[in-house]
Amino acid sequence: MVEQGLSELSESASKRFGEDRYEITALGMRLCAARLLKPIARSKADQLIAEFLKRVREVNNRHDLQYRVKQVIAFGSYIAASVDVADIDLVIHLERKQPPPGIDVAHWLAERAVASGRRFSSDLDMLAHSEMEVRRLLKAGSPYLAFHDMHELETLNTQTRILFSV
């Protein structure tokens, strides 16, 4: 894996543990995140993005949802000049709306989670429900839309394109 550039010797961890320790490189992280999907034509990817951005606007217009989309950043094969696209890598920056005056944020989030009828394994899962609900609406079951966290994007240090911003 070292020869392929997927991992490298970590000098700090090796010193700390008294033996060779390795860490994943940016290329290794890309491989971990890769999906084994059949590539799609750029025109199909553009269609998926158009449908996705329509859902972004719909989510932001819904008053019942507790989160809105503040920004969408694309990176990876979708913003490259390639004819085919492996998947569409996106960072979705969500922003929590303010609860009604006099209502505690945690109580407000928990109320919506309970009203959904879903079961939660922890209070944390219950409080995260509203954010996950918006992410599910945006993804709409598409295997080609890959949502990532901002820290993943920062680690990759790659080109990006802002697709949506308010």
C-alpha cells in the first residue's frame, strides 16, 4: 500500500508506539470513499445535479423543515472535464433554523423527531433526525450523489465548484 501511495509511515505515531505505524494518504482516503458504480455520462450527471438543485430550492422553501441548505460544493470527477462521471461528490452545508420564540432548541428538534414516528437508539440520534431528514430528501435515493463532510474536502485539498449558495 505504501508503494501505491495509499499509506505512508507516520513518524509521530511510530515514535509514540515504539514500532512502525502507518497512516492513510489523501489518495488512500479517495480510494476508501470510492464507490464501485458504473460511470455515467456527463449529460446524465448534469441532469442529476439539476434535479438535486431543484430539491435544494424545495427544501429551502419548506417551512416545516428545521434545516435549510446554505451551500453546496462539488468536487471530484463531476467538476473535471471528463466525459464520464464516477459519482457526484458534494459537500452540503446545512443551517439549523431558529425555533419559535420561547421554545428550547433541543425540545423543538425532539418534538419533530417523535412526530416522525421513527424509533431512535439514543437521544443524540433523535436530535440529529431533522438534519438527516433533509439529507435524505436531498439525496432522493440516488446512488450517484455522494455527500461528504467539509473536513473530508479540506483533507483532500482538491478543486471545488460552488453549485449553490445563499
